[in-house]
Amino acid sequence: MTLGGKLAKLRRENNFTQEQLAELLGVSRQAISKWESDAAYPETEKLIRLGRLYGCSMDYLLLDEEPREPEPGESSGKKTGQPEEVIVTKLDPRAIYIERTSKKKIGNLPLWHINIGYGRVARGVFAVGRVSVGVVSVGLCSVGVISLGVFGMGILGIGAFAAGLAAIGAISVGVLSLGAVSLGVFALGASALGHFSVGAAAIGKYAAYGEVARAAIAIGRPDADGTLFETVNKLTAGDIETVRSLLDKTVPWYLAIFKKLFLLFVK
């Protein structure tokens, strides 16, 4: 029997209506209904209060299966001297979680929220969970101003897969992108693709620098292919001045900061 089924059974056995139980626990009737239909799960505090109210243990509530009663005429292990039947139980992963919330709030968000469990979302200024949303967000899948996770998305996104204005990850997508595979306006990585690219294999719209370079301005060692400028040799002072002049002529003004950043790598 699921947790919801047990809660519904215990409520009826104790002669509570959903409205009465909701009032005792300080929640809405809809919350009780969702718990009993397994559409949502009680917080740890509420689960403990339910156990005390119904006089049952947390093991009873959280274990997915109950011991089987002997069939009529069937002897138990104790009477026959045989070992008792081993009842294998399993925990319902949806009913097990850890949640802690700061009492202090900033706006509508708690200062910090830790919510780790199946299908649960952590939301706070500082959020930690499997799925987390916050100013600073940490989780398997995280979204925030600063985001750290397997999947990280934010102004600063850090993760195995990262996306953001600045993205750092094995695979990263961002305005400023750093990763093994990197895509961005300015991309830095083993394989880099962007307006400006720096990497072992670099492909850029305006400029590329790497072992293999493909762009309007291509600087590669030992392979370069450029439409305006290309070299496989060490840049001379004259070459750097040529590259600077070509960038000034071809790069739009709003990308000037990335042009300057690229020049730092080729000097």
C-alpha cells in the first residue's frame, strides 16, 4: 500500500474528515487530498505529527509493503520450528526527502531552502536540491544567477552541461563560454565555435586561434585557414598590428570587449 493509501485508511479508522484533519495540521483540505492520492507528499514535520496522531511508526508509513498474514491453516515458522518467512520490504523513494527552510525571507523567497527528494524543487535565495531555482542554485538541474549542477543555467552557469552569459562546463553554451566543447560569442575550449574562438580546434566568424584555426582571421599551429589573414608562424609585431587593424575594421562596436579579449591570447 502506498503512503497515500495508508494515510487515507488511518484517517477513516480514526474518524476524521479531511477538513478536520487539515485544521489539526494547519494545512488546506486540498493538501490532505493530494497526500492521500499520492499527488504530493507531507513535509517531514507533518509526517511526524500524523504518526503521533494515529499512533503509528514512521516505518509503517514509509515502508511500501506490509507483512503478510498467515493463511488459514498455514503454520507460522515459530510453531513448526522452521525459520520465519522473510518479508522483503522496499521504501517508496517518492516519500523520502530532506527539506529545510530558512525562516528569514528576502521578498517572497526564503534566504535558503534545501529540498532533496524525488520530484521536489528547492526555491530560495540560496537553493539546494535535485532541481533548484535561486539566486545561488546548486543541484542536478539548477537555474539561478549563479548556477552549479549537472545541468547549470544562469548568468554564471557551471556544470557538466552549462548555459549562461558566462558558462563553464564539459559542454558549455554562453556569451563567454569555457569547456571541452564550447559555443559562444567568445568560446574557449578543446573544440571551440564562436564569433571569436580559442582552442585546439577553433572555428570563428571573425577570428580563431588554435592548433587548427578557421575564421576570417586564422592563427593556427600548424593549420590555419583564413579569408582575410592566416598564419601558421609565430606572430611578429607587424602581424599583431595587422590583426588589430583587421579586427577594428570588421568587428562591430558592440563586440569590442571580445575583440580585446582575443588580442590578449595572440600577443
